[in-house]
Amino acid sequence: MAVLLNLPDELLLQIANDVRSKDGIRGKDILRLCLASRRLRTVAQEVTYAHPSFADATALRPDQSSRPVYLLARTLLECRDLAKFVRAIDIVVVSTERTPVSDATVRMSQKLLEGLGLASSNGMNALRSGRPDVWAGIVLAAVPNLRHLDLKLYGCRDFDTGYLVTNRFNPAQWFTYQPDFDAKTVPGLANLTSIRSSGVLTPSVFNLPNLQEAHFAECSVSLDVRSVAPLASSITRLTINVGIAALQTRALFQQTQNMLGGQEYSETLLPRLTGLKHLSINLTTESMRYGATHFHLLHHSYTEITAGLGSTSLETLVIDTEEVEALASTAAGGNACRLLNAIQPAQSLARLPNLRRVTAPQELFGRFPVDSMQKHVHDVCLLPHGVEEVAILYTTKVIHPDDILGLLKRKMALPALTKATITRSNRLEKHQF
């Protein structure tokens, strides 16, 4: 102990961080070890609160303990010095969970919100309700140095529809279109460099000045096209989970005519992210409820996805369709190969001069023969000559890997290609060249 006390604070902090990173070591274990010295405890608190993780009971497995987000809010309100240590937060919010709250904590919250200009006339009632989404808002209002936010929202459609938008500090408002809301006014959002959300993100969040990485669940009914014009271009890494139906024309979503859907996704959002270096699009079947009736919506989808790419700085493009083959087998009665092959490839990616890595289903690259009567690959997607790595998600099993390799070498003419990987749909069998 005497040796530790002689070390400078910077070294003590590094030691505490190393210990905290070990499996099975919790923040309270470090605090308990540091009870012998106030100086050590101060260092331990900085490590413990640098990346707190809180979840409500209904979001956890039975063998896990509940840590309601209200407890984190109360601690940060009572010990304001701890709030400045918080750099990253993982929060799981379940809208049906309720937590008893104290009057003292409610008053401290109201005072905090008044100082930020976010208080409202009915704010006290919202705070007393104990809803975790409200207290998640209090947490974000209290942490000015937050850089990374992972917010998972479960339990209802509140964060898609604005159902909960009753107070200016309610986080539902930050993930729903509100023309008069500026996310920079919330301390916990103002300095974010990365955000992950199971909900949707809006122009207000995209315009955060320091945001570089964003991962959100969907774009089909979330981003209001009327507000996209001022989108910031500071985002360099973007991940989107998109339901297949969201790639289609807005006619399929007449009830949300002002929202992003179909071509607006590629023509409105992506061209404005001019600093984008890494784009990952995960196509899912979440919006596909009617099997074969809607499976034809995949037609032209790869062209639609890539048509709006306006970032000449893009270096990595990932398009993943892990669920599509299973749906194709059901929809086509086992003729998945023919159905998937009907999807047209992307017309061209040659306009992206800095593109170096491409991962996508084989249908993006070209139309392959589906039986022995068809020998030639046609409608080949043109890639820039600087591409160095290609990973093909191998969904159509009748195609031999040599055919795909021949496509890359002969028809695409990629002189800089150093690595090509073909992965079968089960993700277990790989061919590397």
C-alpha cells in the first residue's frame, strides 16, 4: 500500500484501468480495495464511473441483477464531481419498468433541467413517474464529457412515434422529429463521438458537431426528409439496419409520406454524408411479413442502395443479407438460387475512387449462371481499380468459387486486389485466394 501511495496519480489511474479491464473485476471491487486511502478512492471512482452500464430488470436474464438507470441518475445528481468522469454509457431502457423515486432526487433533477433551459411545467410529474426513459434523459443531461452512448430501447413503439414526447428533456424527443429541438443543448449529447441505438436517429442527432460514428436500427419511418438538408458531414462511420421493404418507393408507406423510405434513403441521406469512410448496411427481413408476396421487393435493391453514395472518401463498404437466403427458400419453394439471381447487381461503384474494401452478397457483383445451360456472368458491377480486398457472401451454392474468382480477375480487372474471400451462407465455409 505504501508503494502505491508513492506513485503519481497518472500511474495509479493506469493501474486501476488495467485492473478494471480484467474479467470478473467490478467497479465496486476496486472501490472496496481503495477504502484505506481517500486518494486511492478518488482514482478508483474515476475509473469506475468512466463507463457505467445500467439496465432495468425486465431487460435482463433471470440470473442477472437489476441496475435501474434511476440509480445512476441519483448518484450523478448527488455527487456532481463524478459526472465529469463519465466518458461512455451503456443503458438498457424498458418502457414498462417503474422505479420508486425520492422527492429529493426529483428536486435536484428539476434544478438541473432549469439550469439547462430544458424544464417544463409538467416535468415534476414525469420525474415522479419513475419511467426509465425519463431518467435516462436526466443522466444524459448530467454528463458533459460523454463521448460514447449505447442506448437500447425496448417495450413499445414510444421511440419511433413520439408517443412519449411530453417534456423537452424526454429522450424520446431526441430520437423523434422535433423541429425546435437542438440536441447540442443536452450536455450528454453535445460532445458525442459515437452513438448506438436500437431506436432511430434524427437530423438533430446527425448534426451533433463531433459525431463520427453512428449505428441505428432503421430508416424507413424515422428521418424526416424535410429536415435532411442541413445534415452534418462529420460522420466517418455509419451502420444501418434496414428492413428490405424500406428500400422501396414511398408508395408502400403512404401513411408516412413525409418520412424516409425507398429512394429517399439513398438519394437524401447518403449523399449528404460526404466525409463517410466506412458504411455498413445490414439488410434484414423484419419488415417482410408476407413471404413470397413481398420477396420481389428485393429486385433492384443493390442498385438502389449504392446509387446515393456521394462520399468520394468512402474506403469500406459492407452490405450484409444474412437473413435473405432463408426467406428466399420459403418464398420460392426451394428455388432460392433462381430467385436470388433475379436481383440485379449494382450498376457501378467506380465513382468511389478511394474504395479499398467491399463485402457484399455475390448478387451485388454480377449475375451468375444458375444452371449448366448458362455459362457467362453478365451485368457485372464495375469496381474502382484501387480495390484491395473483396469478401463475397456466397449465397447461391451452385456457383463454383472459381467462377467468382474469374469474375474478379478477368471482367472486373482489379490490379490492386490482394485478398478475395468467398464465404458460404452458413458463415462456416470459406474460400480464400
